Amino acid sequence: MDAKRLDVKLFVADGTRVDPSELIPVFHGWIQRTAVADELLIDVADYEHVVDGPGVMLIGHEGQYGYDQNKGRDGLLYSQRRARIDGGFREALEYTLRHALQACALLEKDEALAGRLKFSGQELMIRINDRLRAPNTPETWKAVEPDARAVLSRVFASEFSVEPAPADGEPFTLHVRAKAPATVDTLLGRLAS
């Protein structure tokens, strides 16, 4: 499978939340400090007026980061678009997951947010944003399952479930849930090893 345009969303942990507008200066700071060394960050866009929408977004050349509020579930959504990835789906998933986890770690440690935002290391969503190469069919799941399980078993290092979402007109999406809780830093460390 050669689908490489992926999204990964990590959900906000229960009991924590920030107002999306608080992320505007945080994301501008990432641009100024080059907080994501291997990506060109360009601008910040405020879509808070869109109900269940992308909230506040940090637009980059390789991908975009957003405080996503889709379906009433707040979280950090990283959408990889133009990154140079050697390999196929597995390498694209590793890249996209690493950038999502790094962004969550940066937000959790940001002084302006004062620890009020935490992300669950127990659940995530993976979406292939390429309907041509990866239609929402059982055949796509069969093609990506071995690579998805290989990456996720390394990251979660325990029991987890991964299931494709129903074919309801949406892009091909996987819902992942680990049995044991973990921090974003723990997941990021496992992915790096």
C-alpha cells in the first residue's frame, strides 16, 4: 500500500482542557522558535467558529497541526501532507505518529498552558486521507493491517485493539485503544527505539 497522506489524532485526557484560542500564541511561538525542527511551519489559522471543526490550526509545509474538536472530542490532530518519506505506509505511519506525539508532548509542557492540557496515551485515531489509494473497504484494511499492527505493537508494548471504522462515506479510519494507560512521552520513547 502506497498511501502516505495520513492523519493521527490523540484525544485530550479526561479532566483536562484548554480554550482553543489559548493555542494561537503557543503555535506562533512554535513558528518563531522552530519548535518542530524537520518541518517548515508557516502560519496559524483560527477556525473556532466552525462547529465540531478543526479549531485552531498550525499550518506547515509538510503537515498541519490542529486542536481538533470533531464529533465533540477534543484532541491534537496532525495531518501529514507533503513530507518526504522513504518507504510506504509503515514509514508514513511512523512519521505521522511521531509528529503527533511530539506535538502533544510540546503542548503538555508548554508554560503558557501551565499543565492544564494532557493527552490520553491510551486511544488514538489514524486516518488515511487518500480515497484513491485507500478506499474505505475491507481490502484496504487487509493491505495495511500488518504494517499498522507492527508499528502500534511497538508503540503500545501491551495489548491493544485496532479496528477499521465502518464504511460510511468517510475516509479509511482506524480506531486504536490500548489496554494499559501510558503517557505521551512513554509512547514517543517506544516509537523512537
